[in-house]
Amino acid sequence: MDILFCTSEAYPLIKTGGLADVSGSLPKALHALGHDVRIVLPAYPEVLQHSAGLTTVAELTLVGATEPVEILAGHLAGSEVGLYLVNSPAHFRRPGNPYLQDDGSDWPDNAERFALFARAIVALALGQADRDWKPELVHCNDWQTGLVPALLSLHRERPATLFSIHNLSYQGLFPAETFRTLRLPESLWSIDGVEFHGQLSFIKGGIACADHISTVSPTYAKEICTSAFGYGLEGLLQYRSNDLIGILNGMDSDTWNPATDLFIERTYNVHHLQHKLANKLALQRDHGLPRGAQPLLLGYIGRLVEQKGVDLMLAILDALFRHPVQLVVLGSGEQALEQQLEAAAQRYPHQLAVHTGYDERLAHRIEAGADALLMPSRYEPCGLNQMYSLAYGTVPIVHRTGGLADTVVDLNERSARDYSATGFCFDDTTPEAVLEACERALSYFQASRIDWWKLVITGMKKDFSWPASAARYLDLYRAMCGIENDVEAPPQLDSIAHGTALLDTLTPESRIH
Ligand code: ADP
């Protein structure tokens, strides 16, 4: 198939979170399955710096740009996946975060920037930019590409559109006047289009107008149809629930593999688990914590924001550190949370190490060195760190929500007996529930190392690699395009026939009902 994958970030070119990981991995996995998938990204300076051999395939005159907008073509660094870059220096040639200024506030012209991005994508989708290539399907991701399905819906001859929600809380909401300044087609200003309670909502354009919608885990697909997780879009999502599917993200097992990881102190695998201890001792050494196998070493990696439950983690520190527990935190985000964590690290110098900032190497070293990884997220569309931690034999302690619920099996009597447990889950987003889960993990860790290693090994044997998830996307793409099964197609496609309700043909656990 010919697929245009539209994203505002992709690893290794530019990354602020999980979307970049997915955008770097899924196209590669689809390419490996024999498909022509091309990524389109804004030409931020960092992206240009990391992309070699680019050629200009088009110069477009687009609404919202005073200068012609170049479409550059090349390949995603380190792969054969095609890459298009939308080069409009006035919109994208800025250093740093793609969405935020240095003080953490949004770029004031984000609506103009991503509306221009959408218009360039529409030109590519309709074969008006690269005359040699026209996709059958356009896969959009998150609000930055939400206008694409909306604009494409106005064309009779167009590719199929899929809109993926990676995090519903980021919506691209702007005042109604912005709709006029962007000169969007009048017909889109409606309850069935981009209007959301009198505001312009980019994400609504994707949800309301795409042919199909996906999100990054089956549980999150159900959650976003409820008022607790739907941010006011639950009604629309319920209405579209026949076209909504949850497909769990995969993880890049080339980058995240303890047997080959060049960042970590000592590589290991299930057969040489004793080498994991060298990573624990190195992590303790590097962060000034007393070295030893005995304390339970917890890790936290992620954005320091309310979503991730950092406040819950802060609230339990006094109680947690009465036990032989250490914690290494890596993250950046809200200043107040950073400061509270740093202050706590001064109070508990032998038990808490805090590193604020973004540090890829340290993320790998925490995954390898910690005994357990704490993820008290209030909601988590998919979450990647718990998958990395399972692969690294680092037991996840997670809130049972979204992708965390779909990837971690709580340790209880039954799951301990049949060796299906992989971690510790809790149901309430309260400090008491987080503490109770950490204490359960500690008791298990202290009671029997053999049982602990069994838990670790069950997790390490789980397969969350991309090929399985990519095959599910492919099932969906084919179903959306009415492409019949062929000999090489994955077995789930057997039942697909033209004219049937598309999602009825997909595997039951990924459908929301
Ligand atoms: P989200 O996309 O909500 O931030 P995910 O768990 O889906 O959360 O993905 C986060 C990704 O970003 C993971 O690959 C994680 O390791 C990485 N990450 C987050 N914060 C940091 C940090 N401070 N340093 C290094 N990597 C980080």
C-alpha cells in the first residue's frame, strides 16, 4: 500500500514524547512488511540538521504563507522510509521545542503553523505536490494534523483518512476568530466540523471528519468515550464508536534491548540476569546513592506533569522512605513539580536522586538499573516506559488505566500461581493506593528473590515489538481501502470482504465494542 504518515515529531529527528517514538517505529515496521509509507513532518531546524540528501520536489503556494512553501523529499535517518519535509522558515525555522517557547508557553502562532502544515499535507495527499506519488491512505496523528481529514473531506476524489489520538487532552483549541484568520472553508465551521463550543478545535477536525479513528490502546479507546477521559469529546467519540479502534503501540526493540544497549553499564538477557545487578550498582554510584542489592531501587522517567501523577509520587515520599527504598527520577516539565522533587532530594540524599532535563542515555540506564518502575499516571493512552521496563526486567508499578492496564498483569494469588503476573497495579489515583502498591512490591522483593526473578522473567518474555501492532494497522488500512486479502496478508484478514462493516473484520480485543 501507499501510505502518507503525517506527524509533528518523529524519532530520531525530533522528539518530545511517545508520538515521536511511534512515528519513528510504525512506518519502519510497515516498510518492513513491504509497503511504501512516507512520513511528512515540518522542517524544523533539528530535523533539517539530521536529514541528509534532501531534494526539493515542489514549491507550493499555500494560504497562510507569503513565500512559496518547499516540499523536500528524502529518507528518515537510518531507514529506507520516505520522508517529506514542509519547509516554511517563517513557520518552522525555530530552535527548541516544536510547540513551546523557552518559557513553556505555546508558540503564539501554533494555529497558523499547523494549519499551513495541514494544507501542505493535503497537497501531498491529492498528488499535487509530488507528481510521482499519491497515497491511498493518509494516517494523521494528534491535533497538529487534525485539519487534514477536515480539509480532505471536502474533496470528492481523495485518499482514505485515519486519525490517531495519542493524547486527547492536547486538542489544539483556538478562539473562533482564528477560524477566520486561517481562511478555512466556511462549511467546516459547524458542529460536524471543527467548531467546539464556539471555539476552533483542530483535534475535532480529525475525530469528526476522518474515515476512521484509532487510539493507542484498547482500554484508552473505551475510556475516551466516557466523561472522565473524554474532555467534552466523549459524545462525538461515542457517536463514532463504530469507527473507533484501539491498537496498542509497539516498542522499538532495536533501541530498547538490554542485550545490545550501548548506553547501559552491562548488557544482559533472561539467561544472564545476574548482570542486571551491575546496572543497579552503577545507577546508585552515578547518583550518589548508597550501593547495594538490598534496597528496592525504583525509577521514574517521564514528563513532570499532573497527568503522570508526579504529585501522587511526591505525596508518598515520606512514607516510602521509611522503608529500604531508593528512587531515581528523570523528567522535565512543570517548574513547581521540578522544584518540589529537588527539595525532596535534599531531604533524602541517600534515597532520592532527581535529574531534571531530557536525557536519553539516563533513561536507558534507569530502565536497566532500577528494580521497579513507578508509573502513577492519572491516565495513560498507551505509555511506553512500562513496555521498556518489562523488556529490561524492571517490574512496573502502574495505575490500571489505558495502555498500562493493557500491558501489565497485576500480581495476585492467581497470577502468581500461573506465572502470568508481570507487575503491580492499583486502581485509585490516591497517594494511599500508590503507596500500597509500592509496599506490595517491596514485600514481594524482600520475601523471595526467586519469586521476584520469576516475575521479572515473565515480563521480559512479553513481546511488545512493532511487527504485531503494525500488522493490525495494516489490517485496518486494508479494510478501510477495501483491499482484499492476498496470500501474504496476516491471518486476521481472512474474513474481510468488500461491503462488510469494516471493524467487524478486526480482532475483537482491539475493538471498543
Ligand atoms: P508521553 O508521550 O505521554 O510523554 P510515553 O510513555 O508514551 O509518554 O512516552 C514518553 C517517551 O519519552 C519515552 O520514550 C520516555 O522514555 C521518553 N522520556 C520522557 N521524558 C524523558 C526524559 N526526561 N529524558 C529522556 N527520555 C524521556
